[in-house]
Amino acid sequence: MATSIEVEGADDAISRLNNLADSLTRQVASALQEAADIFIENAQTNAPVDTGFMRDNITVIDSSDTSITITSEAGYSGFVEYGTRKMDSQPFFEPAIDQSVPEIQQVIVDAISPDNI
């Protein structure tokens, strides 16, 4: 004996949930870009400058709706950040993380608040 249940309004509810998911994805993607901008500004401010090449090449190299990858494209950035046996470290990337976290957290909280979705 087969039993069937019909739920009125299910299609509308599913449509609303899909719209909510799409809106949330757009908000998070926008917040991630804003977070990247915050981090890049802090990293560039912290970067030691000789020619400015390293500072000017801190950039987003990959992004999606859920992640962003930022790097310094100067090949010697790691040596500057962590030092060598002949050169003291001059950290600029890791301090930028510490500086950026509180502001980035707020950007993300604001992005996913019910008022913005």
C-alpha cells in the first residue's frame, strides 16, 4: 500500500532557500574580496622597501566564492619574511595577518548578518 503526502508551498520554500543560498554566496564572495584588500594594504604597509618591487607585487593570485589566495610574487619574499643565516628576518606577511584578523572578522560578520542577505 503506497502512501503519498502532498506539501503545499514546498516549491516556494525551496525557491526561497535557493535564493537565500545565492545571496549568501554573493555576500561572502564580496566580503572575501574586501578582506583581501584589507590584508594586502597591511602587508604592503609592513613590507620593507628597497626598490618597492616586493611591496607592489603583493596580490591576489586565485579567488573563488569561498577562498582567496594572496602572495608576494617577488621570489625573495620568503627570505625577507623569515631571514637567512646571513640576513635577519623582516616579517611583513605574518604581522599583516595579525593586524587584519579583527577587521576581517567584522567584515565577514557584517556580510552574513540577516540584514545583508
